[in-house]
Amino acid sequence: MILLENVSKSFKNGVHALRDVNLYIEEGEFVYIIGPTGSGKSTLIKLLDGELVPTRGRVVVADTDVGKLRHSKVPLYRRNIGVVFQDFRLLPELTVFENIAFALQVIGLDKVTIRRRVREILELVSLEDKAKSFPRELSGGQQQRATIGRAIANRPRVLIADEPTGNLDPEKSQEIMALLEKINIEQNTTILMVTHDSNLVDMNKKRTIALEEGYIVADIQKGGYIHHD
Amino acid sequence: MIEFFRSLPVHFKSAIQGVLRHSATAFSAISAVSVTLILMSLFMILTGNITKFTRNIESDFKIHVSIDALQEGEDIASLETKINAIQGIKSIEYSSKDDELRKLKEENPAIFGMYEEGDANPMRDVFIIETTSPESIESVTQQLNEMEGIKKAEYGGDGVSVMISFFEALRNGGLVFVIALSLLAVFLISNTIKMTIYARSTEIGIMRNVGATNWYVRIPFIIEGMFIGILGAILPLILTYFGYGYLYDVMDGKFLSSMFVMEEVYPFVFDICLILLGCGILVGMIGSFMAVSKYLRWKR
Ligand SMILES: Nc1ncnc2c1ncn2[C@@H]1O[C@H](COP(=O)(O)OP(=O)(O)OP(=O)(O)O)[C@@H](O)[C@H]1O
Ligand SMILES: [Mg+2]
């Protein structure tokens, strides 16, 4: 489902964010990406999302060579994947309801279906009472849940989440984890999740890939957080 | 396609929100359109009337054909038939040299009074020819000049043709000016909308993030540009409609002399208003299309 072949990414300022990364993730897998700050986790997410183009190598998601997509085709590709951004990226002038509805509008669903689905989603991420609030009126954790809701709204085949529990307390984190696991099992959605939360990784053991200075330094099937000195 | 029509109401809503939300910048874009359209209207009124003047003058145009000594076995009637075979001739009229001299004597007895009719008459027999359209005057004249038995064919006075070419130049100059002006307006609108879009470049990026195609992102902005064009056209439309009517009344329908008859108010102003509205909408749409396309490229 996700394939990275000899992928390197360097920026104009000379930073090598990823170096020769090889990675294969099968359909229906649930994988953690861990690593210290600045190790290239978000860069990896942006390559998968098509926002960045690899300097070298190939990024393939759901049979699409993401780095080779034409600019105008990138949004079409994104309809197959859901992305939870580290910086949320909610539309500031739209309410929570409208933000989630927007992702469904652009793919051309009809009003009734959209409304039903958004209600469902709001319930899943426990934001029913915030439907009419604007992003600026929400706490960090609430915005985060709105973003998760938007990412899963159109039942994507692949869900890529950059620190989806970064702003949540342990209880809410567990709730979100339960939600993601449910989607993973019920819809066979492939999930790739970046996280800093060692407790969460230890409690819900899954395949864990560790990045450090742009290299993959560990890829452990049974998981558990790798602690640094 | 179904997707497109389904999304139209949403686009209209977001376009109206766009204009309202950025009312200050929208206002400056609207003013840019207004100024351009007012100047455009002035030039259209000017060129419209010039065209009318020229047509009036040109319709007075007649070709003067002086006949050489008649060829053997030919008379006036057969020459007339030969001339009539030329394309673009509306009427042909014969006037003998004595008739010509009499006309001149009537107009100016002091100078021409000394000439005698008959053999001593210095004038020539002529045909006076009217063409079906002013445009064909030149080619008809040329063909006449190449015919046997014709001394010379000419039209108009120098003054008149100078005036016509002056009008022509003015009209062409006006056209160039109007086109340049429209380009300027597109540029101004594009710039103004760029400012409103700049503030929303993050939003555009987010829309693409959740799967909105470039066209989906563009459409509300283009509709917004259309609104700006329509709003900007309101003042020029009013000014044109009432202004020209007023001018026409004050000038009594003519300019300086009765040779320059002004274009009737209706449907002239309707045509201009329609063109202004169309230009406003077009210019607004192109301007915002250019602006939004720039920011679409901002992020992948
Ligand atoms: N657009 C950019 N231009 C230049 N350098 C960049 C850019 N984006 C990221 N970097 C650099 O690339 C490296 C990896 O960044 P990245 O955002 O992938 O880290 P991360 O693992 O997500 O960190 P964090 O845990 O803090 O989110 C960093 O050194 C960062 O400064
Ligand atoms: Mg990051």
C-alpha cells in the first residue's frame, strides 16, 4: 500500500531531512513512526501527502507514484488518503461542521449524505457540541479531533496522521487510539501514525519505525517505544 | 460535471462572502473597474459618433468621371453601359459639358461668367457616379481610370478625404486606447484580488490538502471577480445612459454643424451599456483568474 524506495529529501538550505529511506507498509497495517524532534517525521508525511517531492527515490501510495504527480492531479490523489496535520490546517472561516463537510463537498457528495456523515463523524470524535464553533474558539485538543474527523470523513484507504494525540490528555489519547484501531480493523484502512507519546506506543503495541537524523534506525514488528539515553 | 453543478451554490455563497469579507480591497477593485469603464464609455461614444460622421460624409461621395473624346463608333449610351458593368455602382448620371459650365456659372458667376458655352467651353462631358458603399469608391475609381475613353475619374475634395482619414486615425487610436485600458484594468483587478487572495493563500493550500481541485478553488474567486466587474459597471452604466441623453439634448443632436449628425440616443446607449457590462464582467473574471492561478502554484 505504501512503498518508499531509496528516498532522500534535502532542502534548499542544505538540511537533509531524509536519507535513503526504504519502507514497505502493507494494506491494512497500523504503523507508528517515532523519533526525536527534527528527525524527519513530518517530512516523511509530506512526501506521502504529495506536498513535497523527493529529491531522490520513489514514493508510491495506493499504486500512485506520488512524487511524479502533476500539480493539478495532487488534490485528486489526496481524495484517497486522509491526513491529520501536525498544525491542524482547519479552514479558519468555517465552523467545525463546515470544515468536515468541506472535505466531502469537494468530492461531490450530495447535501443529505454530507450532513448525515458529518453528524456521525462529530459523534466519533466527541465534538457534537462544537459543531457550530470556529477553529479559533476551540482548544488545541478539540482542533486536533476536528482534524482527525475531517481526515476520516470520506473513509480513506490510507490514513496518515502526524501526532494526532499531541495535544490530548492520556484519556482522550486512548479514545482516539481506540477510534483509529476501530477504523483500521472495520474498514481495513492502512494507518501510519507519527507520535512522540511513549506511553501510548507501549500500551498499544504495533509495528514501530524509528527515525533519527533522517535515517530509519529501527523497524520493530512487535513495537514498543525505543528509549534514548 | 455533476460534481461541478452540485457545487455551484456553494461557490456563489463563498464568492459573496469573499466580496463582503474583503470589502475594502473589493472597493478599490470596483473603483478600478469603474474608472476604466467610464473612460471606455467616453471612447465608445466618441468612436461611435465618428463612425456616424464618416458614414454621412462618405455617403455624399460621388465619383466625377470626365469623358475623353469619344472612341469611334461609340456614343455616350454605350460608354454608360460599359461603366455600369463595374461592380459596386449604384447610379450613374450624365451631365454634358454645357450643363457643367452652367452649374459652375450659377455657383460662381464672377469667375466663370467669361466662358462661353459651345465649342469654346473648356469643360468636359462627365458622368457622376454613386457607389453602393463608401468602401468601394476607391476600387471603382481605379477601374474607371483604366477604361478607354475616360480622361480622368476622381472623387471627393482633398479636404474631405483628409477629414475622413483623420477620423479613421482617431477611431483606430481610440480602439488601441480602449484595449490598452482594458489590459490595465485586468492588471489592476488582478493585483487587488491578489491582495485578497494573498491573505487566503493558506486557505487555498488547505483546500487542496483535502482534495479540492484547482478549478474548485478557482471558481468562487472567479465569481467574486465577476461580482466586482458588475458592481464596477453600475456607475459607468448610469453615467453613460443619462449622460449621453443629456449631451444629445444639449447639442440638439448635432456637433458644431449639421454635417455632423450625432448617433441617436437609442439604441446607441443600450449597445454601449451592454458592452460595458460585458467588459466589466470579463475583465473581473480574467483578473481574478490570473490572481488565483498564481497562488494555486504557491503550494503543491
Ligand atoms: N521547508 C523546509 N525547509 C528547510 N528545512 C526544513 C523544511 N521543513 C523541514 N525542514 C528541516 O528538516 C528537518 C526535519 O524536519 P521535520 O519537520 O520532518 O521533523 P519532525 O521529525 O517532524 O520534527 P517534530 O517532531 O519536531 O515535528 C528539520 O531539521 C527541519 O528543520
Ligand atoms: Mg513534525
